Amino acid sequence: MITKLSQALIQSKSRSDHKQILDSTGAIFFFGTPHNGLRTAELEAMVEDLSGGVETARLTLLKQLRENSEFLETQRDALDDIWPGRKIISFYEVEKTPVVQKSTAQTYQRSGELVEMVKKISAQLYMQDEHRIPVERNHTELVKFPTRVDSTYQTVVYYLKECLEEISGDSKPSESQKKLIEALNAPKVDAFLWNIENAAKGTFTWFLEEQTYRSGNTAKEPSSLLIIGAPGQGKTVLSKFLLQHPRREKQHNVMIIYFFCSDRDDSLKTVNSLLRSLVAQLLCGSPQIRKILKPYEQDPAKAAESDYILWEMFQTAVTASSHHAIYCLLDGLDELEKYSNGNEREKLLDRLKDLLVAQTDAVHPRRSILKFLGTSRQIPEIVNKLQGLTRFVLNAHQGDLKIFVNQRILDLPKNFGKDLREHAGRLLLDETKGTFFLWVSIVVKRFEKIDFPTVASLKKTIEESSTDLDILYNDLFRQINQLSEFAQKVVVWVVYSKRPLTLRELEAALATQMDCKNEESTKDHKTELTPESLTSVLGIILETTTEGFVRLIHQSAKDFIMGKNRFVNPSFGTINPNVYIAKVCMTYLNFDDFKLGHKNYKTEIEALKHSHPLLDYAARHWYSHIWEKSEVEHCFDLVLQIITPPSTLRFWSTVASIRPRDANTRDHPLDVATNADIEWLASYLLSTENKHIEIAKNELEYAMIFGSDSITKAVAKSGKLSGGELAQCVVSNRNVGKEFVEEGLLSGITVTESMVTEALTNWMKGSEQLEALAARHDVEFTPEAVTRVAEFARENVMESLLRTHPSVEVTREVIKAASANKRHRGGVMKVLLDGSKTFELDAEIITATSLNSQGRMEIMGVFLDKEEVTMDENAVALTIRNFSSEVVQILLERKHIVTTEKMLAVASENTASDPKRSDRSDSGVDRADLCQGRLFQRSSSPFIN
């Protein structure tokens, strides 16, 4: 079938009359497809036997499908430019398949040796956007789905629906929506999900019947459940299981969004990454939500950078969506970085709690139902923040542990005979009480390291394997410290890398010595790493995923190593392991291979990434392995070599996709430090220790406008810009809030009108800065700045300004400006007219108020509620002309208002000239009657909040 499909695509590429086939192909599903061939020896023998030795078409086909056949290689080359741009979903078998063999009854049956029929490397195309999905079946059972609730069947249906939505014209995102989704640059959480171990068959089914889960998941109301558990109890595997086995009443129009936090991958451990992923899933999964979030298409980059805006998008989508329900699963909340930019994890938990409370409030308006499920270790600040949510404490289920043990002993190597396997199983089952999945996995791995296993050696291994993780890990790392320098380097790279490394990346990293000048010079130090070679030496602590990434067996192992500083002084050097990795990365980036002329920069970089496996990681992460300026002394020369030559700086920053925020920026180390948020580099460049690199004023201003909170503070403390220059820049910065001002970094400045204007275009951060500036006694505001605050700012800014600066005069211009404040309506006016301040309104102020389409009634209500506020004759006349009879009635009851002929004329003229206008109050009395004093019933103002 694969050859027929492939040939059809190849022909449609070359033949114009078949081109519609290629144009109409948007997605391709592969199920155990042998792109590089499969094991055919037994099948060929069977076909040849059945055909009497005649060369049949079937036999020819089997020969073409042999592993690494010339036919398949030619076909792969012809298909290389067809796959890109199409969605590729590759399912591959995990279990081995029995080969065919002839029985005593002279019939062929699949009863022979268990083999990998189609190897994983053959079943995948290894395209960048390919979805690779392991299936716990053998080759012959791969697409034999027993029921509709089968997890693989559900996965196939999910991707089919997703593909149909994407290729449907009505549901395709518009160009502006695509730009917003692209700007989000959401981490590929799917890849992480598929690398999570599948629950053993028969485990966790009890949880589907658990009352705390079942009641919230089936009720037609919002629900929330927080699953708490110690390390190794199965929280993450349970999360994946629940995604694969959703227990919901038959509902239509539902969405499932999820995120798996992981401290082992920098792209999966920040609040910003989590929010970008959830918002992207909502946008990609629903045309209706794309319409709801349309306002954010105006400035995609701005939306993607700010956690506040991302949360606003998420909350808007969840509450305004017409979906029947949105299921949101967040696994590993404890693995979210606590201090990525302020205490963002704490802010997220607060916002999440408020949203869940609002969802359960019957009075609160909502359209969709949010069903939330989160998992975490028992971290007090997380549990306390989410107090009030239904909780479930997860301990490894005894029945599940027995199934898990029986599955694990099947993986023991061949030197474990049948009887010994059974003994191993019984010994482990005797110990399951009080243990957990991770403990079982580690003990089985220790079994595998025994050269000549006996029952006695198995018992001893169990006795030496403490159920206290710290004691167990301490024992494991004592053994690792006795291994070779090479083995220890492997562990260091896996533990301290900012994301999981592939086998090829790890090979390149370990082969790079400090004196290497190019890729060629690393070859003498290179060793081929395979899953088998890693397992044989370090399998007790490391594992290779189905995607070919090397990682620790569990997050708790990384916590132990980092917490205990196990590799602060490794045997291969006295430097911090992070600095060691930084030095290797910088050495790699300084290779002569990258100092050639670049004709087609983008194409050449992609080719270099392929030929130099560590290039992408080194460019993106070298600087994140140096935490502070003091560590630079260990690698000062290397740092200078990759930041001073503009060509080198441009090369690795391009590889790392570090994009300038402004078209006028140039290749300067401070600009790159600003764009990539390299705090230590900015601190060094701004310090007196920097004798090598000059910094111009425009670089400093760029850092103030676009830098993170820490970088802007470094610029401010360097004294290289005046207070006014700092303020003019920082009010435009989307990353800097009130804390910058509260630290006194802008003391002694005068806030101008232009500064206020810039701040007010800077969403919430600008308002925060303005409020903080207004609260400082050592900061002055020009009269023009006060007027601009009145017209556009929130009331708390004006309130802070008047309280801290009693000398600020509330002038006629300020009142007139506040009359035009549309966004915040009467709030600012209330603050300005607070207390016993007297003020007379004139015609210009009333005109500005009447033209304020959003705040006119509220602002007029403030005027009418203040006895100290009076109006001249022209102001009264314009109020009669431009406001409703109800307003006029309340106005004329004011003691200082004396009805004049002019007012009567305006009222009569207004009624006669516009008969369609609603000039009558609910009681049917018109303006002319009111002005003649025929109605003097006192009324309270209905316009004041």
C-alpha cells in the first residue's frame, strides 16, 4: 500500500493531469509504514513456497520492501520535497511481532520468533513537524482497534478531526490569526506528552470510578480537582492516562487543553510558556475563540510577551466561549519556575483560583463550563494558594503496583530465566506495601546490572534499596562517582542541560574539547552513543525516550542532584558544571567552520545545524549556563571571542533566533543581551570592569525600552543616563512595572506630558509606573502632565498624585480634560472634586462632557452630586440642550440655579428643533416646563456609582 500511495504522490508531482491529487493532500497518516524497509525474510520464504518457486508480483514487492533496499531509497529521495507543508502523523509499534513459520499441519502461522518487524527508525520520517506516536501493539495488531474507547483509536480520531478542521476552508485561521499563533511560539507539549510512559494495561482504571473525579467530571457544572502526591506515585502517568481515557457524558462542542510542566526542559517550566501553549491550543482548536480574541491580532508580539495579556486572553476565551465545556489539565504545577520574572507562579495560582471561584459563582455570567484538573507535589505554597479546590491525595495503588511489577519483570534481560523472573516478581510484590512506581523501576534497573543474578543477589538488592528517595539516590550517585570521567560528563550534561539533548547532540558535546578548533578536530574524541550503550553504563539513572532524547529517569533525581550540589567539583575539573557546559558551548560556537562568508544565510545555517549537531543548543543556551557576572572570570576570553566580532555575534544570535525589537538596532553585545535577556552579560558590559566594549547612548536607550526588569535596573544603576532620559525610555517598557519606580531609580525627575503619553500606551505596566511615580515625593509633574493624566489615566493615578503633591492645582484645564476621559468615565472626576473644593463649570467643560460618548452620564452625575460645583448661565443652557429631561430636572433643583429667559429659549428651541429626540422624562414633563419652574420635586441623582 505504501508503494502505491508513494507512487501516486510522485506521479502527481511530475504530471500536470494528476497535480490535483498532490494539491488535495493536506495530511498523511502512517501506521507502521516501513520507509526504510521491514523484515521480510520469513514472508519471502512463505510466498516462494506457496508459489512453487515462481517469481510472483507479491514476491517482487516483498523484495522491494527489504530493509535498506535500493528501491525504497530511490522512493525516499523522490518524496523528500513532498512531505514538507503537509501534516504527517506516524504511528509505530512498540511490541515485537512473531514471524510466520510453517506448522506441522503444513500451514503458515505467526508463531515464530518475536522480532521488530518495522523498526522505529524505519517507521518515522523524522520531519520537523511530524507527530510520532508509539502504540503498545505489534505490527499485525497495529490498526486492529478492539473498541471505540481504545486509546490508540481515540488518538487517531483526534488527529483526523484536527486535520479536517485545518483543511476546512471555513475553519482555517486568517493571515492575522496565523501571525498571532506564530507569535505565541507555543512549546511543543505534544512531543513531551508522547514521551511520557503509558500506564500499564489495567492500571488507574479505578480512578475513573473515584467519586472525587467522577462527580466533578460528569456534572454539568464547573469543577476543579487538585491531585497531590509525593514523587514517584504516578501523577504524570495518571494525567496522560486521563487524557487518553476521558470519562465524560456524551457531550458535543467540548475542548481539551493541557500542559505538562517539566523542570527538565526550559521551554516547559515557565508560566509564560504554559500560557502561550494554552492560548495557542484555544486559538488552533476553535474558530469561534479566534473571533473572540480578534482584538489581540493588532499587536501579536505584545500579546505574546506579557503574562498579564496572555492570562487576559486565556480568561476571555474560557469565559466568553460558547463551547459546552473546556477541560483544562495542568500537570506538575510544582515544576513551574517560581521566580522567572517576579513570582509569576504565585500570580498564576492567584488568577487561576479567582477564575475557578468566579466560574462556580451562580451570579457570575458565563457561557462555557471550565473543568480544571491539576497535579502537584505537596508544596505548601501551591496547596495553600489553591485552597478550596477539591483535593485528592494520590498514593500508589496496590493493585496497580502488582500489575506494574509483573510488567517490569518481563523486561529483565535474558540471563534471568523463567524461574528467576518469577522469584523476582514475588520478591518485589512482597515489598509493594509502602512503596511506589519509581522505587519499583529503580530496583528493576538494579536487577539488570547484576551480571550473574541469583535469588540471594535479588534479595540483597531489595534490602539495599531504601524507600527513602534521598537515601536511595545518595547510594546511586555514590556508585556513579566511581565511574569514568566520561560517564560523569554524560550525567552532568543530562542534568544541567536546559532541555533534553538528542544522542547526536550529546555525542558532539562530549567530543568537544577546549582546544578543538572545528568539527573535524572533535572526531578523535567522539564515541557513538546508542540507547543500549547508555543503558549498559548509566541505565540506572538515565533513559532514552522514543524520540531519541536522553533524560533522567525522574524529576526527583534532578532535584536531588541540584539540591545536594553533587557535581559542584566533578573529577574532570574544579569549575561549576554549568560553567563547564558554557565553555564547551562557546568553544563550539567559535569553530572556524562558522567563520566563512555567508551567501544564503538562512539556508547555510540550516545546513550547518545538520552537520554540526551541537550548534543549535550551543547558540540558544550557552549564556544561560552562566548565572552571574562573577562566573565570567572562569571563561572571560571565550566570552569576548563570541561577543566582540560582529560577524560571530550575528551568527550565533541568528541561529538562536534572537530577533531585534527595533529595525534600527545594530550588532552590539548590549542589544543582544537585551533581546535575549542575558542579565549577567548586560551587568558586565555596564560595569567598570568592561574595558573592551564601548556603549553608545542609543544602546543604553534600547536596553531601557526593551530590556527586562533586571537589565533596566542595571542600566539605571550604571549612571550612564540621566533620570529624565531613563524615565522617557522606561515608561515605554512592557516588562517593567511599579517596582522599578519604587526602588527610587527615577528619584528627582520631572514627569512631562510626553512621558505620560508613552506610559498610557503601555497597557498595565505603564499605568503601574505612573501610579508609582505619582506616589513619590521626590518626583514632580508638569501642569501639562497633570492634564494628560486627567484625560486618559485611571482614578488611582490621580488620587495618588493629589495626595502626595498637595501643591498640584486642579485647574479649569484639568477639569475639562477629565470631562473627556472615556475609558475611566467619572472615576477621575470624583477624585478631582473630592471634599469641599468649589468649582464653576463653563460651556467648554459641558461641551467636552456631552461629547464623551462613554462617560457623559456618569461625569454629569458627579457634577450634579456636588453642591460645591456650580455652573454659569452658558453651562446650564448647554446642559439643557444636550442632556435628558431627567438630568435637567435634577439640575434645576440646585439652589444656585436661577431660571433665565435664555434657558427657557434654549429649552423651547431644543424641543421644537428636534421633535424626534427623547426630550421627556418618564413622568412626561418636557424641558420647557422644567425651566419655567413648574416642577420642583427633589430627586437624588441616579448617575452616581
